[in-house]
Amino acid sequence: MKLDCKIYIQDEDGNKIFGRGPCELLRRTEECGSLNAAAKDMGMAYSKAFRIVRDAEKALGFQLLSRTTGGKNGGGSHLTENGRECIRRYEILEKRIKDFALKEFEAASREDYRYV
């Protein structure tokens, strides 16, 4: 057996705002230089990727990506400082929660474990 935890942040209405998927999408956008390329890399429709980022930005109240439109040199997207910080904080939170959950899971498998 193994433990699997999925950590995501919700708004007041229970809608997912941020989690592992959006975090990976933002990382790949930074690597690829565009949201469209990142979406393709993840096997995701651009419209879905755009909606994920737009909805997260709206709920969080700040931009995660800075965008430049096409033209002579083409367009692209890159992480904002807020985007980088959001990824950093999410990954710290995710690691702490998973570490705690794993310790509790391992303890629960021992015969002398007492539920509180």
C-alpha cells in the first residue's frame, strides 16, 4: 500500500483554483515560452489551459503570467514574480502536508497506533 494526497486550493464556492496541474502548466509555460506550447506538451487544449490560468488569476487577484501578443517576433508568456512565488509557496505547502500525511500513514500501520 501507499499513500497518495492531492492538495489543491479552492475558492469560497469550492471551485479549484490552484494545485499540481496548474503548477505544472505554469512551469512548462516558463520552459516553453508560451502557454500554447505548454498546453500541447501536456496534451491539453489551449482553451482549457487559458481558462485554468485566467480563473486562477481572477481568484488570486494577480497575474501569474505576463503575455505578449504575436507579431513580427511572435508572442509568448512568462511567469510573473507573483507566479513564481505562488509556485514556490504551493510546493512548500504540498511537501509539508505530504510529509505529515506519510508519517501519520506509517504510524497508523503500526499495531500500537491510537487514533485521537
